[in-house]
Amino acid sequence: MKGASHPTNDVTLSQSSVPSIRDVIDAVEASRRQFIKTGLSATALASAGGLTLGGLVNTVQAAPTPATLGFPGIGFESVPANTRALNVSQGGSATSTVDRITVPAGYTAQVFVSWGDAIMPGGTAFTGTASETAAQQAKQFGMHNDGMHFFPFAGTNGAPLSDRGVLAVNNEYTHEDILFTDGQNIAGGNYTIDKTRKSQNAHGVSIVEARRVNGKWSVVKSSPYGRRITANTPCRISGPAAGHALMKAKAYTITDTGSVATGGTTNGLTANGTINNCAHGITPWGTYLACEENFNGNFSSDSAVPTSTATEVGKLNRRYGISSTGFGVYNWHKNDERFDPVKNPNEPHLFGWVVEIDPYNPRSVPVKRTAMGRFKHESAQFVVDSQNNVAFYMGDDERNEYIYKFVCAGKFNPTNKAANRDLLDSGTLYVARFDANLSGQWLALEPDTIGVNGQALRDNPNFAGANDAEVKAKILIKTRMAADAVGATMMDRPEWTGARPRIGGFDEVEVYCTLTNNNRRGNAPTASAPAANAADGSTAAASANPPVDAANPRADNDFGHIIRWRETGKTVTATSFGWDIFAQAGDSITTKTLGSTYTGAANYQGNIFDAPNGSADYGAPDGLWFDPFGRLWVQTDQVGDGSGDFINIGGNMMVCADPNTGETRRFMTAPNKCEVTGVTMTPDGKTMWVGIQHPGEDALSGNPIQFSNWPQNQWAVEADGVTALPAGRPRSSVVVITKDDGGIIGS
């Protein structure tokens, strides 16, 4: 995810000659120039654009929509882009986009819950001045919400309800200038332990009870289900890496007034807190998966952090981006030694996991499931195949990282929830290799897997251990390094994954992944920016300058694309798959070019299928989700103010697409300098929740509303008609959307 508290993806890098994109695509074998079993003829391929980048991406679009797949269609017209020009025409300033939500005619959007709202007994209302204490924040909705899911309660007949349930929401990170009345104010000597604790308490996960009464949705503020899971909440560590020496950090007594070292170490079976939870996942047995992404940015130190590849911890710090500055915004280490990787070198290893949470049990302990690997987790999409095998598909959100699949060793039991409780503790973690012939391989990250150097992982110095159990633990703690060793395909920031519902006659295991952008793709390799992540795991995070390839065919990939694959044999246990590019995002009227030093075109225009052309242009796809009816919803994460490359596309948005044809329409535009992220529905499809993150990003403490005062500038109260929206600072929020005729969203 983008934001002031995250790594930027706009570093200016030198341009160089790269292979022509068409040269790359022309290398595709003729037998693989169509998506698996689409039945395309040579005529259809030619009509889609032939053997070119556009032709490759359009092969599925050229195929007729099979009536047997029963896609319900998209029943709304695209809303206009939220551009600076539009803002001026409405009497606004040319320096930003319109600072409000827009949805299609016939829909109503309202704020459901915002940062600082009370969500549990003892919670206090948001003041608008950010004067709340750390203790108060611990009972309020967290900051900068991201992935989310609605878990319905069951009715008297056992059927899921669509008017009552719990909404579990990730709180990814914080904007310190807005979180505190006077900002951090380190120079003024006012960065206290209470400020550190407040920031930590605004991270994590918020669980709220949602109820609709007389057509109005509200948060049940006194609900026993209301819960905050923060950066200090006790968690259990399970799976193959639990108890390993690298998971044993310094032990602390954590209180509101500080973290005091006990003089001992933890046992590697427990951890405190979860942070930087970006996208999410759910399980078929009804639990929530919080995915820890940019955890490295929360660690910092006043001393130099070891990054030497000669030491195990130094190499891990380098590969995962642990540094003395972190993201340069948190400074937790000044009041909490636990987040100083020099004083507590193993603490970073306790983050970067998938965390399983039972949303229905507020007394349950979150569990970090190590079998699913350690990296910058972005989403965990489950698929249960016809044989009840279950797999989870995951992205590692950083430039030049990988796509993973975890296949549980046991089968899903649909009639006994308790039988599935520990399915995430054993299985096989795979990483994807996308080949130029449109086939791919899942490479098992197991001790006996042979790496590209001809050496089994158990014999690789990075993972060698006393036995295969220790080797497996090291592979999972050093997942990125294991993926380097086996030769996985470096991708353009793999983010959310989504599985197409197997409904209406469609029975493939088909999974999609957003690849948000990569401005390092196609740049000239150097000694510090090699062409590939080194097989020995020594490459610094996000530092490589890879050439274009078939799966990432655009140099300087500013606008991103969406890739998809189908598992061989329609089973999640397959070790091979076929793939194509579903959509290449872009600006249909841009005049931007790569420059004379490149031999291939960038195709910044993209190939989004909309009508009229340009009416649903988008860039930087991030959030991605299939609703139960088969519609694909895509959310974007770019600068968000209609500037630079996005002058024509405008601010961030959510679009809806038909997976059969690629037809795309713009459903929502968002406030200024925000990100649209997180989407879920009630079981009946008649209520949708959508997340708006970091409106007004980059404002300083002296003027919090410099760029945005949303949502207060659009609504006076929340959806319940009671909770006031005070002015004073922008607030990340979850919006609830309904159709005025009471119908299904998107129909």
C-alpha cells in the first residue's frame, strides 16, 4: 500500500535499452497463445490484436461470453472520473480532486464507522482534536482501515443474517501528524510513551458489531463482540517455525507506561501484537486472517542496524528491509525498546505472518500461522476444490517479490468447524514461476526442493539445520530467500488475490492477482541494483532492476496490471497452471512515452475494455474481490489527487468488471489524497462496505485539513443518523452503500 508511512514507488531511476515488449510476447509458443481452454481460433486471436501485447491480453476478451456461466451483468453506468479539471468546473481548486465520495445514480453511500469511533464498552466518542489518550484509542476504531470482512450472525433457522453480524477490519498504519494534537513533536520534547502507545493502539484490527434497524446501519458501541487487537495484544505462534531460535526475542513486561526488559527471552511460541495489516483473508471455517505487510517500517534505531550478508540476522534485515530509519515516521524505538532491532534483533522475525482471529469469540487469542510463510503478506484468498482440498493464495507486496500458495495437508471438513482448527499449521508452501509459454509451475519450498544452483534447500547454507524440521522452520522464517533460491518469477508488486466463484456452470479454479506497479522494471542493472534477486538471498529488498518478461511485460510499469491463472486439473493441489493477463491498466489518452533509450513501447494506454473508451480508466490496481455473484471489484491506490501520471484518470476509485469479457465500469470515486481499499457484502448482496484510507495524506500537524476534511465535509452524521462527524481532521472510514430500490449491489 502507498502512503507517507510506506515505501514509495516513485524513485527516479536511469532509463536503458530493454528488449522490445513485442519481442517478449513473440517468444510465447503458438500452442500457448490463448488462455487455458478458451477455445480461441486463430481468427479470434487475430481479431484481438494478433501476436502483440494487446493481443495476448485480449485473448480472453475476444471470446464470447458463454451463456452457461450465468454472469448476472453490471447494471449501473460509470460515474465520471474525479479529476482536477472536474473540480475546477465545479468551482473548486485546481490543486486537488473533489473531496467526496461519488457512487452511481440509484445508490446511497453513508459513513458507517470512522477512526476514533467507540466500538466497545467503555469507548469514548471522537473529539475531532485527536486529544484522545492511548487508553481511549484502545477502545476506539483504529486508524487507516484496509481489508475487511462481514461475518454474519445466524438466524433462528441457522441461515446467515443480512442485518446483523461482526465486521472485522484491518488498521494498517497511522498518520502521526494527524493522530496527535501537536504531531509527534520530537524536537519539542513532547514525544511521550503515551503517544507511542496511542500509535500502537491505532494499529492492528478492529472488530465491530454491525446491525441494521429500520433500514439504518449502526455500530453497536456497547457490544460484547467489539474488540481491538493492537501492536501489543498477546498472540500465539504456531506451526513449523514456532519455538525456533530466530523466533525467541527479548522478553518485556508491557504496560501503559513502558516496555521493561525482564532479562530473559521469549520461548518462540508467543508474540506481542500485529502491525501493518493490509489486505486480509478469511477461512472456510469462519475465521479472519490479518496479513502483516510493511512491518519493517515500524522498526528503527538510533544505532546502525546490521545488514551484512555475512551474518544470519544481517542478511535477514537486508532482505526484509529492516533499517535504522524504518519509514522515518514512527520512532517507536525512542520509547519502546522492543521495536529497536539493534537492541532486540529477533523481534522483526515475529512479524510478517498471517494472523488467524476468531471474530465471534472476543476472548480468543490471535494465532500467527508460520506454515504460511513470512513476507510482506497482502491478502490470503482461500479456495476449496471439489475434493475438499483447501489452499490460500498470497502476494508479497513489494517490487520484485513473489506470488505464493499454501496448500493445507488436511482436508476441509464442512460439517465440523472444530476439525479445521489447526489446518493452517501443516501443509506445503509454494511460490510461483510464470513461464513465457503461458504455463507456470508451483515450486515447493521444502527441504528436498532443488534450487537453481542444483542444491537442495536442506543443503543451502541459509536453511541448513540439524534436521528437516529445523530446515523447514528456517525456510518459513526466510521465505523470501527460499523463493530466491528456487528461481520464482519476480513480479510487479503482487497485492490482493481473488478467486472467481464456481457458479453458473463455471468450475475452474481461477485466481486473480493485482500487480500494482513497478518503476524499476526495465531499468539498467547496476552493482547495487541487479537484474534479479540473487539466488543466495542477499539482495536488498526492492532494489533489483529486472527486465520485462511475459508476466510483467511493461517497462516502467506505472499503471500496473492484473494477472490470473487456472490450476491444472481444477484442483488446488496442482503443481502447474496456465496463466494470462486479464487487464493492463492505463490512461487511454495519455501521451506519455518511455523515451528514446528504450526499444519497446510502454503501452501506457492500457487495454481496459469500457464503453465509451476511457470511461473506466484506472491505474495502480490494488484491492481485488469477487462478490458471490461473480462480479470482480477492483480498487486503486495511487497518489489520489489527480496529479502527475493520473491527470486524466483522476483520484482513486473502485471499478467493477466482468471476468468473462473484461467489460469494466467505474462504480465509485473517492476523496482527495486517499486510497480505496477493502470491500465486503452482506450474504444477500444488498449492503456493501468499502474502505477509504488516509484521506488528506501528507497534511502536517499545523494544518490537518490542508488536503481533506472528509468525511465531515460530506456528511454531518454517520449512517445511524445519530453519531456526529466532528470537523477538525480527516478520518479513515468504512462507507456503507445500499441500492435505493433495495436490490443487489452492482445489478
